[in-house]
Amino acid sequence: MTFTIWLFGIAGLCFGSFGSVLAERIPQGMSIGGRSQCSACKRTLHPLELIPLLSFCCLRGRCRSCKDCIGFRYPFLEIISAALFIAALFYRPVLPQAIVLSLILWLMLIISVIDIRTQTISDLLNIPLLALAVGYSIMLGQFEIDGIVLGVAFFGAQWAVSRGKCLGSGDIILAAGIGALMGSWERMAVCLFLTYVLGGAIASALLISGKVKRGQYVAFAPFLVLGAIVSIFAHSRIDQFIDLYFGI
């Protein structure tokens, strides 16, 4: 088990590093292939400069050539990704389930990062998330179409009423993926409730701290992802709540 934990942690670091590439290139319509470059001097990076976390520490957070600051978001994303991979393993010790759940959590993380930076959600990430979520629910024997229907209907109605001003089509597809992940409409309803409670608390804190101003657009995907993650790891408690209040 110790070896597997280390393996998942290292895999999480690597996927986190790759996620930084996706977060940088996808919004710009760039190819995700090709060698990485320094964003300042455009020098192609040596493979030894691309070792997750270790390279950042050895280079002290600066480019080897131009000494420009690399930025802490790269190691931060790698560490969070590794933590999600390890959490998935502990939550679902069965290896195939742990692998699929790790990829789902990683995709939701990258989607959140991109939405925060650019207020966009790419179908290049949404579609694989939806496919993996359906596969994961089938593996657990909890797949139900009504979770997807509720997610799409809930956000689709908001999109239609606001004519796409409040949220985009990417949010609807993301909701479909999370609906597939939740399974039943009851679990999806609880997930949406948690999303708005957590989102309201975080948005209020940002307003009070002055990080955002009243009327300023705030990315919604991170709140939906956070609600989904809490729902995943609090699965048994949520099912108890559903049994109590929905009588199933």
C-alpha cells in the first residue's frame, strides 16, 4: 500500500505539471503538444527543468536563463493534484476505481483553474470528464440518467433566461458530468445545495476582503467543483441524509 501511495503521489505531481500546460495553452487555442518554453524569454526548457516540484525547488522559482520568476501556481497545482490522487486512493482502494476517480478530480481541478483565469470552460476537458464520470458511476453501480438531467436542466434554464450572460454552455456540460458522477437526482440536488452554500460563503469572503468588487464576474466552475468534491467524499453521509428526508 505504501508503494501505491507513492505511485499515486508521483503520478499526481506529473499530472499537475501537465495540467499547468493545459491551463496555459487551451485558452489560447494552442496545441498541447510540443516542448515547454519559458514564458518570459521563450527558451525551450530542458527535461531536467520540467521535473515536477523538484525542478522548481532547485531553480528557486526562477528561469535558469533569464531569471524571471516562474510563479508559485505551478508547484501549487502539482501539490494539489498529488493530494487529490492520494485522496482518491484512500477513498476508493480498489485500483481501477481509484485511477478513474483520480483523473476525474484532476480534470475538475484544471477546469476550475482555467475558469478562474479566463472565465471559460473548454470542451476538451468537459467531454473527457463526462465520459469518465459515466464510467465511474457504472463501475460503482450507481449510474442514473436523472442526475445528468437535473444538472443540465438547472443550468440550462439559467443559461436560457440570462441569454448566456450568467453562465456559458461549458457550465452546462460540466454540470452534466457532475450529474453523472453523483448518480441520482437526489445526490445531485444535495451537490447543488452545497455548491451554492460554499459559493456564497467564499464570494462573501472575497467581497469583504476586497479581492472582488460588487458586480464583478466570479468564475462559477470552482464552486460547482468544490461542491462535487465535498459530495464525493461525504457520499455516505449524504446518502443517510437522502434516506432520512427523501424516504428512499
